[in-house]
Amino acid sequence: MGAWFSGSISLLALLIAATGIYGMLSYHVVERTSEIGIRMALGAQPADVRTLVVGQALRMGVIGLALGLAGALAATRVLDSLLFGVTAGDPATFAAVSAALLTVLLFAAYLPARRATRVDPMVALRTE
């Protein structure tokens, strides 16, 4: 029962983290709509703009992931007594969670960037 409850709470925490990542990146791209409009008006291709936005988001995400992994590894000594059947520094768990969060990060950056590149550059420029 305790393992089921811990697993449910951890999945809920992962879902909340994924929602937060998507919301933050979506807001970040919406704030940059006028910049994207200027780039598009000056002749940038939509694929180039999407690559720029996703690349910047990926850099931010990798930095955040590295800091989070460092914090999680530091907290493993406290959690070691609470875990059964896995070690506190289980590489498979860290890799799976990291991969899941990076996947969410890529989708969270790509979808709003694609939406922003579809906006007419003149409409984006008039919003300011």
C-alpha cells in the first residue's frame, strides 16, 4: 500500500512538473511573439525560428535538469531509508524521469513556436 501511494504521489509530481514546464515555455514564447514577427518580416524562415526557440528552450531545460539532478542526488541520503527494492541513486529512474521531462520540454517549446510562426508578421508587429 505504501509503495502504491508513493508511486501515485511521484506520478502526480511528474505531471505537475510537466504542466509547469509547458505553461512556462508557452508563456515565454507568447511574450516573444513580436520578436518572432520581426524575424519573420525580415525574411526568417519558419523552420529557422522554430529551431531558434526550441534550441533556447532546450538550453534552459538542460541547465534546469542538471541543477535538479544535482539536488536529487544530494537528497538521496535522506531518501535512502524510505526506498525499498531500488537504490536511492538508481540510474534508470533518473534517466527515465529526465527523458520524460526533456520530451515534455521539446513539445512545450515546439507547439507554441509553431503557433507563433503561423501568425502574420504584420499582426505580430501591431500588438505592441
